[in-house]
Amino acid sequence: MKPGRVIVGMSAVLLPFDLEGKPDWAGLERLVHRTFEAGLTPALNMDTGYGPLLTHAERQEGLKIGAGLAKGRKFVAGACVPDRPGDPFQPEAYHQEIAAIDRAGGVPVIMQSHGLTGLRGRELVEAYRGLGTHCPRGFIAFELGKQFSSAGEIYSLDVYRELLTLPKCLGAKHSSLDRMREWDRLALRDCFRPDFLVLTGNDLAIDMVMYGSDYLLGLSAFHPEAFALRDSFWRERNPHFFALNDWLQYLGFLTFRDPVPAYKHSAAQFLHLRGLVAHPGVHPACPRRPGTDLDLMRPIAEKLEEMMTCCDPR
């Protein structure tokens, strides 16, 4: 464990939808603003923002919002290439997405596609190396478990070790939901490249930050202010960290249960409960949670607000 360290927090921002299944861009702007103000780095067009399900024009709209609010602050965004099983790797399509993110001033997160994860070993590493030549600010790699996406794959440790050798690869988001695999990656990072960001995507073990992981989480979209306060407690060696982390993890256990992709509806429900989005709508392709989940979320939301009030020295 590494108490006292400064945690790098990146938060995947939910794209809200109205009840007719249309994106709520004004709602997205409010959520990105709150993420910046909390002190976290917004991550746009990620899985939480339905990036792979959006059109290129819709992803551009999200980037426009991020660029307009950044004002010199950093944000990251998913470079998404939607494809089908068996499709070949499409570097030109990635180049288009990367260029759009770069023009907006963001750092690309290379979202996995069937074509990309269909590559193996050296060929896969060289694909990342090639994409990096189009990323002036560098890029973040991404490993995604099958429970999140059919295109997802968790790479071998040999491949991960090679990613550490790519200067343009600033770090990698790891979403296996498996502590052991993430600990292995931390060991490699600490040994070979200490500045490399191991960004946990384990919404079922958000305490991985205690062991040296940073994060790029979907769960933090529910309450970025609470995550930022938790992070400050760890930096200050404040024991309030543990209670706040426990309540956030309780929320994660509830909302990231099977089917995992329905967490986005949970996020919409929770943010609507907090009065931060107009409707608890989701993308038409997103699975839904039952309305009775609100009875479980309400006391969690109330407890988090209570802790924010009584524990936040600001």
C-alpha cells in the first residue's frame, strides 16, 4: 500500500438521454463542468458516454463540449471504431478519431475494436506503435473485459510489458474486474516504467488506488465530488478515506452487477435522483435496471451527501 500518494483521477462522463432516446447535450455539458470543477479529468465518449454506439458526428459534439469547458485543463476521450466480429483492423478509421480528439485538445483513449483485438503479439504492439505516431499528446491504451464489450480483450503480460516500451503510450486503463491481474500490471509498471499510468477500471475494487493504481472509472460519473474528496483524504492520510470509499464501493457493487452494461442506466437513475440530469433516459441499445433500484440508491445518495458535509474541510 502507498499512503499519501497523489491519485490521478479520470472520470468517464455519462451522456444523458431524454425519455425518447435522444442525447441531452445540455445535460452532458453540466456533467462535464461538474467533473472539471471537482478536480477530476473528464473522459468523454467512453463506454459510459456510449462512445462506440454514437455516430462520428455525435462524438464530435461531445468533443466540442469538452473543448469549450477545458480552458487549459486536461481531458481525455475515446477513439472509437465500431466494427463487427471478423472485421480487419482499420487504422485509417482510428486516425480520423484521433485527429478529431487532437483538434479538440484532448488525449485519445484507444478503445478496443474487433479488428484491433483480433491482432496478436508483436502485430498488436506494432498497431499501437503506429497509432501513437498520430497522437501528438500521447495516448492511453485500454483493456476491456468481455462483460463490458464483445470486442474487449485483456492482454497477456507479455503484450502489456511491450506497451510499457512505447513512449507515446502514457498509460492503460485496465477493466478486467480482477485484482490479481491489476496487481501484476502494477508490478511490471513499478519495475520497468514508474511514470506509466495503470488506470484501474475495476468498479468492484475502487480501493486499488491504495496499491498504486490511478483510475479511469465509470462509477465516478455517479458522484465525481465524492471521489475527489476521497482522493484528497488518501493524499492527506486522513482516515475518513476508508468510510467514504466503503460507501462508494457499496454503490459500485449495486450498480455494476450483472448485466454489467446496465450500469449506465443506474448512473442515469442516480444522477436524476440527485437532480443533476433532467431524465433517467439511456441510449436505446442500453439494458435497463428496475425502478425499484431507486429505493436502494436513495439512502446511498443521502449518506454520501452527509459525508460530504461533515467530512469535507473545505
